[in-house]
Amino acid sequence: MFEYIEKFKTMTVGLFVHYGLYSVLGKGEWYLSTGKISAERYENLQTKFRVNKNWAREIVRAAKEMGAKYITITARHHDGFSLYDTCGLSEYDALHAACGRDLIAEFVSACREGGIAPFFYHTLLDWREPTYQSNFSEYIDYLAQSIEILCKNYGTISGFWFDG
């Protein structure tokens, strides 16, 4: 068996955190698809997406209290909004939102400080990215570049959860 799979098995308990623009409304991550909200109004939530300075440390503290060994966070969900600096691939990210920060960098730092393994959830589909519908080959390039950013810019990551 692969060493990383065996290591994951020993982690036993983990925390899965869905966090993004939908959090501004207190709605679930599918709200853009299932709620009665226009794409324009949803995108405008970026202007209200303010994030507490200690949010990542608070999540890590709560995870440790419950006995979790890892946390998986939504780096990007199906709505296309990224919690990380997309390095010019898109302006639909936390850096360009009201919080103006790379939240994944904060998350990884807090995990390392707290002795928690960081995992990233990342969508394989993207309701907002035009190439997802119009040019799937180009979309796959965009997706690969997005994942490459996460692999290169945040040090060792314990794993990915892909969905879509």
C-alpha cells in the first residue's frame, strides 16, 4: 500500500470546512445553483466577504478540541470563487474580495502552527468559468494551472479532495 494512504488511515478524525461567498449569506455552498439569486448578485458578495483576522486559528483550535488530525477546506467550490491567490488566472478570489487576503495561506500557516494536516477541497467543475461550458480542453488547462498554484505555493499539503 502507498505510505500516504496508510498515514491518512491513522489520522482517523478530520474536519471538513466549506467556506466561501455563500458564507456571507449563511447559506450552503450550492446556494448559487439552488437559491433564488442571480449570478451578478452572488458575485457582488465579494464586496461583503470580510474575514476575521483569526478565523484560521479558531478553526484549527476547534479541530484540535474535537480530536481532529486534519482539516479539509474548500480552496475553490463549484461557484468558482477561490480562497487562494489565483496568480492572475482570475480576479474571482479572496485577494480581490473585501478581505483582500490569501485565506489559504492563512489556513495552511494556522494548520502548521497547530499541528494539523492541511487538505484542500477543489472543484473539478466551475459554474462561473466560461471555458467550462465553451471549451473544455481550455478549461482543463485552467484547472491544471489552478491546482499547480496550490501544489507550488503552500509547501507540503497532506492531500486533495476533488469533487465534480
